[in-house]
Amino acid sequence: MQKNKLVGSVLVVGGGITGMQSALDLANAGYYVYLVERSGAIGGAMAQLDKTFPTNDCSM
Amino acid sequence: MEITGEVGNFKIKIKEHPRYVDMDKCIACGECATKCPKKVTDSYNAGTGKRKAIYVKYPQAVPLKYQIDAENCIWLKKPGRCGACAKVCPADAIDFDAVEKIHEIDAGSVILSPGTGTFDPSDTGVYGYGEYPNVITAMQLERYLSASGPTEGHLVRPSDGKPVRKVAFLQCVGSRDKNLCGNEYCSSVCCMYAIKEAVIAKDHDPGLEASIFYMDMRTHGKEFDEYYQRARNESDVRFIRCRVNGVEPEGKDGDLRLHYVNEQGQQIEDYFDLVVLSVGLETTKQAMELAKRSGIRLTSNNFAAVSDFAPVSTSKEGVFTCGAFSGPKDIPQSVVEGSAAAAAAAKVLAPSRHQLARKKTFPEERDILAEDLRIGVFVCHCGSNIAGYVDVEAVADYSATLPGVVHVERNLFTCSQDTQDLMIKIIQENRLNRVVVAACTPRTHEQLFHETIRAAGLNEYLFEMANIRNQNSWVHTGDKTAATQKASDLTRMAVAKVTWQGPLENVVVPITRRALVIGGGISGMAAALNLANQGFPVDLIEKSKVLGGNGLHLHNTWSGENIPLRAARMVDQIMWHDLITVHKDTLVTAAEGYVGNFKSTIKSGNGSEQNIDHGVTVITTGANRLMPDEYGYRQHKNVVSALEFDKLYEIKDKHVRKGKSFVFIQCVGSRDSNHNYCSKVCCTHSVQAAIELKEEDSSRRIYILYRDMRTYGQRETLYKKARELGVVFINYELHGKPKVTKVDDILDVEVWDHVLHRPLLIHADMVILATAIIPPAGVKQLAQLYKVPLDGQGFFQEAHAKLRPVDFATDGLFVAGMAHFPKPVEESIAQALAASARAATLLSRDEMTLDGIKAEVDPECCDGCALCVDVCPYHAITLMERTGDDGQNHKLISINKAHCKGCGLCQGTCPKRGVSVAGFSLKQLESQVEAALAV
């Protein structure tokens, strides 16, 4: 593959806990990230949870 | 979404649905939702509550901007009929004419993380869901338990609002159940969430009785079994192993009658006032559509198909996946895969790193040291959040009278983008040299204001926040006078503190762009290869004389991929890689330094030593198998461990070949008082072996004696297949372990049969022990060298169980694979890739900037008593000697600013004012306290 063909950006589809982690790690490593989310806000299923094991921390 | 092109250069079309609210204008004041007449069932609250047709998804939503639900908005359905929101919006943000937009994006790779849905029991009405109001799903319970949920965290019966006294959790609803829903797999997370919900519900109301009805308790993760035991023994949650036959209404008040057969075989009827269905995970229709449009393959269970050796790569090159889309999994593993997908994408795109990423630029800093004090105070209304309960005008007027304050401004939302622009203008026009924002919490907003004042040419630390919302208006809603007084007090304290604040410099640390990976098993090799493929040089240290670790001795992964073959391929790639230096027969003997600047000493078997400079450290030291001392192991020839059995099977040993009766005993050394955890892989391993034996000769009698069958996720298909092939599964409990004795040449295995309720005697040709996985020798020393913690079981302890699963609390150090906890190959590789991605966020730059809030030593006051050295949790303080003006040697401390996190424990401990944290100097804190008491 030719180096000049490579595009230094990544599309992340889904802004839950997983997609956010991908987006953050890529952006912090020097890549441009497009984060696309279906609903009106990122956060995904984890934002719906009350508390999480094992510390009973608030999920938010 | 439409995707064309190929890896490295995809073109993607994305459709953006209109919000009908202008994001730039909306200030999230909530007026629109107050006036909106249309109530809609709230999917965020899993249908337990209502929202309006104009809404924010949840109060902490990012972005915090309203949106209109087009399906329910009265105006959008019939223009002209309502429009209440547009009439009240103070920001003129409502835009009914908005249309969908198509974006065309160029991207080098694509990561699909659409997540998972939950099984919807309303289609089947299972256990009366939909018919009886007090039968709810676990997600609904989650919302009832949440302070932001429909009952503000009070657990009441949906039918009549009465407090819940007795709750039953029914496991495996929509999982492990082909008949009900076609979902044969185990959803992996429900056992743990049910236990957590039961414990939290009981925390809310200690008198509550909680029972969990389950088939197998699958608490196979790190610290999961301990949590299970605490729930049982300390929180008094009742666990009952059975499938409930049915749920029926009892009387008219909403009580529910459950009937089941208990473990003693008795028919039981019991009454509950809430039944919670532990619904499983399943791929949503939208995610399936996404898979179709992306052209990636799904498994028969509708999860993204991946290889165990490339757990985040889909069937299409350059398209990656992570999270529950590729199989049911919990939060830590999802977060791990999020990072792993980043690593996999970065491997492809490494040559284009920094090609498109942009850096913010700021104007040069104004030197304010010679200037007179000119403080600006910005008082925030936060819509009605503050202004509804505090007379903000009075607070602003009062602030103007404080010493040093030259400008005061009130803002509807101090955090909105237009206010930031306004603030910059005001700071510059009034030549302000300190800024106070009286608004919400610095935890969420300080960074934003730091950037704003930097953009105005000020040092970012010339700033203070007064939290007049979370600590004031939210908690004093009933007393406006007192709340206004307190807001004034808090602002006065902030002004007093910022008065003594000078400019601080951020700490810049250079980074050695080289990685050290300790441990050359599958995880270590995967991490080293990914880092090297991203262009970073790696030193890979291996204790033994060969690379491959446990991978050399294993057989197949759960999905049937040959492990030794793939491991050998990885060894080849490592040995030929220009950027990887392999050090076999080598140990780390000394280590010093900190993130970006580690120096490790390694020593090889022939005695030669070498120093290595590296910016990050990845620990992948793996784990060992336990050598058991029970069930006649090492006494009877045909009692073997699972790994030994694999070897005998492979070489077609005659005892295996001719064997007719095999007994597998699970949890040998796991889940007991010595090793109080599940070794995670053994159930699947035994089931796989049983299937092979049975497929080879169907007349063989094969028994698996287990405590809980933990074939989690899609592994459940193996368990099912084994049962269909006639493998006999017999449950035993810890207090009734099987007994193995040898009579002549035959092994007798005695076990209590819970179905027949009598002891069972099995004549076995071979007994195979599923032995525990334990931490290897030497990890304690390694942990001490790098000052990283081990958990109670001797595995390395990550920074945060959920959100930082491969980081250590100390920056620049990472952990992956079985060094962290027992796990199968694909989870080890995902962790290795994740560690690599996390490491790459550091290695991709020449230097890193740390904030300026660091401890500083006052050499005049510090007498080197070293009290602070012991309390520092980050090992940032060392005791030094220096020669004073009097020619004498004096002791004093020295702070490593790269280690220091500015927590202030040293300052609180120091009896001599010898150390203080910049930005929290004693002068500042004293002024703040004096200001607090000044009325």
C-alpha cells in the first residue's frame, strides 16, 4: 500500500463506553477521529446503569 | 451509512438526522421541555417513566443539547398545531425546518461499536411480563434504583407504589434458551448484574429479601466470586439453583406467586412483590443493518465474527469491532476492546499518524507579575439551576465590592461557547489578571475555563471556581435568602484565594519512544508485535529460553483455532521484526524512573547485564497451573491434569485411546479457600475435551463433575453440544467434593447426584483434573521493582476495574493477559492490544505535558524529617542532602514532579510548612478560611 494513500483518520460508529475508549485512544495517539452516534447523546448503555460492581461507583 | 473504498482509504456516507434544535444556540435551560405538552415513554428509563417530545436523553448528556423526537412532536406531525417550545425558547434555538444532512467522510479505517440491545420479553410475555405490572426487566430495576430514575432511587412496586419487601430475580431470560428466543448463548453479564442489583436494593432497604433463581452462577471475572460470596454471606441474598416454572398473580394487589422445585427436589410455592427478569443481551436490528452495510460477517448468533487471535478484526480488512457487538461481554472487557480496536486501527494507519490531528494554539502569555490586582468575577445563572434559588444579581453586586475585583459579569450559561468568546473579550478589554467563575463544579468545567483564559493571554492557573450550584443552589432549594448569602460567601472565598495565585508552569516531561514488554507469552508477543507495527522499538524480555508461554502447551481456542500453530507464527514474526529485540533467559533485576523515562536493568542467564531506557512498561508475565494435592494426583497414574491429558490425547496414549470411561473434575484448586476465584477457562476446556472424546467414540462414558458450568458467551454452544452428545454433567458443591479411590486398576469416583438425590459411583479409566491457574513465582519482586500493586490473589492490580482495565495507577505502566487474571487467548490478546494502544498514546509524542499543580519544597522550612515521604501515595518524594550556606550538610526532600499528582497529603502531614502544593499554598488556604469567617 502506498503511504500517500493512507488517510490518518478513523470513523468510530457508536458512542458507548467502547466507542468512546477507541476514539480517545486514537485521538491521543495522533489520529483524527469521527465519532458517530445514533442517539442524541454519547454514553450508551453504561449511562443507563445506576451503579457498577465492585465499588458501587455511580456509572455516570 | 454507506461504505466504499478499502483499508487505508475508505469513503463513508453518513446520514445525520435533524435534531430540530440548533446545537450552537441551545443553552439547555429546559424551558422547552417544561412547556412541551406531549408526554412520551422514556426509553432511557427503559419505559419506567415519561419524557417530553423535546428532551435531553439524560441530565448529564453530552452534548447537553435538547432534541425533538420527530415521531412524537405535535408540530412536526402537523405544522401550526403547537410550537410551544419555539415560543418559550430564550435562545431562539428551535428549528422545525431542519433537514437531514449527508456527510461524506474519508477515513483510513472504521471501528464498529454499536453495542448491544437487551432481550425484549414483551414479545413472548414470558413470566407474565407485560401482563403483571410487578414483573419488570433488570434494566427497569436499574432505573428504579437510580437517583435519576422515575422514583428517585426508591424501590417501589409499579402496581401500587408500595415499598418492595420481597424481590425475585429470574436468570437466563432470553439467554441459554433456544425455545423462547433462539438465543442459545449465555449473555455473560446477567449473573453479575443480578447480584449487584440485589446487593444495591438491599443497601437501599436492609429489610428487603432478595432471591436469585439461577441455573449456573457465572461469576467468572476478576473478584466476581468474592462479590458473589459477600452477597450470599454478608448481604443475605438467597441463591436458588432452579428454573422457575411459572409466575402467577396472587390476589388483586399485584403479589406474585412463584412455583419451583428446589435443590432437595421439593415443590415450593413462594410469594414476591417484585419479579425481575435478568434479560440477556442481543444484537439490535440497527446493528445487524450496520453489519450488512459495512459488509462484515456475523456469527449464527448475530454477533460480529472475529478470530480468537484477532479479536477486534472483522471479516473485512480495515474494519474493526469492539464491545458486545462481537459477543456478549461486560464493561471491563468492552473497554479493553475499545482500546484494542484503536491499536488494531493504528497498526494499519501508523504512517499517517499526526497527518490530520490538529493541535490547539494559544496566544503568548501576558506577564502579570508587576501588575496591580485586577480580578474579574463571572456569576452564572445556569439557566434556572442557580438563578431559580439564588438572587444572582445580589451576588454579582456583592462581588463588585470585594477587594481587587474590577469587573463583574452575569451569564445565563457561563459555559456556553458564546460566553467563552465574551469572556475573552472582557478579560482583554479590562486587562483582568485573575478570574473567578461562580458557577458549578471545577471537576467538569475547570478545564474549559482554563482554556478560555489561556486564549485571552492569561496563565491558565490565574483562575478559581466557586461552586454555587452543586454545593449551594441544588441543596438549599427552600431558602433563597440563605442560598444567596452562601453564594456570596463562596464567591468571597474564591476571590480571596485567587488573590494570592501566581502563574504556574506546566511540567513538560520528555518521552523515550521505546517500550519494554516483560513476558514473552501470547500476550507479551501480541503487545510487542502491535507496538512494533505501529513503529515503536520494543525490548521483549522472556524468563525462559523460548517464546510462547502457555500458548505452546494449549490445544485449541474455544472456537477451534489451533493455539500452538498461531503462537509459533507469532514467534516467527517477532524474531524477524526489525524493531523488536528479544531477550530470552532474562530477568529484570532493577528498575527506576517514571512515565516516559524508565531505566531497567536486565540480566541474562549467562550473567550479562544491560540497561534499557524505555518510555513505557508492559507487564505480561502470565500465570501458571496449580499442582494439586488431592483426588489422588501423583498417586494414581490415571489421575492427570487437563494439560497433561491434552498431551496424552495428542500422542494417542493407549490409556486414552482404549479408555471407555472418563471423569473430569472441575474447580480443582479454584474457588476454594486457597484460591478464592474462578480460573475462567477450565469449564470450556473440559467440555471441549469431552466433545472430542465422545466424537471419537460415542460409546465412551464421559462425566463432568462441576460446581457451576461457566461456558460463558458463545461458548455455551459447546456445553449444549456436549450434552447432546451424551456427556453427563453432575453438579457438586464445595462441601461435598467427589472422592477418588483406586480399586485394582480402576478408579472409583464417588459423587452426590443432585438429581437422583443419592451418591453415585463411577468407574473411571481416567480422571482429569481441571486445575486452577495461579500467579507465577517472582511476580512479587517484579511488582516491587516497578512499584505496582498486586491484588489479594497475587495477580497484578489494574488502576480501575471498569474504566482503566489495562493501566496501572502509576502512569506509563500497563498490564495484559493472565498476569492480570486467568483468561482465554482472545481476551489475553485483546488486553495486549489494549495495553499497546494505551502505551501508544504516550509513545506517539516526544514529550508530555502534566499540569502545574505539584508539590513544591520550601528549603528554608524543610528540615528533612521525611514524614511526607511515607504518606505520598505516588512515591514522588525522596530524601536528599544538600550543603547549605553554612557549609553544613542539611537533609531535605525532593519532589519528582512527573510522579506528583498534587494530592496535598505531604502538605497536610508536614509540621514545618516545608512543602506545599502550588495553587493551594498555605497563604491561599489561610486567606480562603479567613474570608469564610469574615462575616
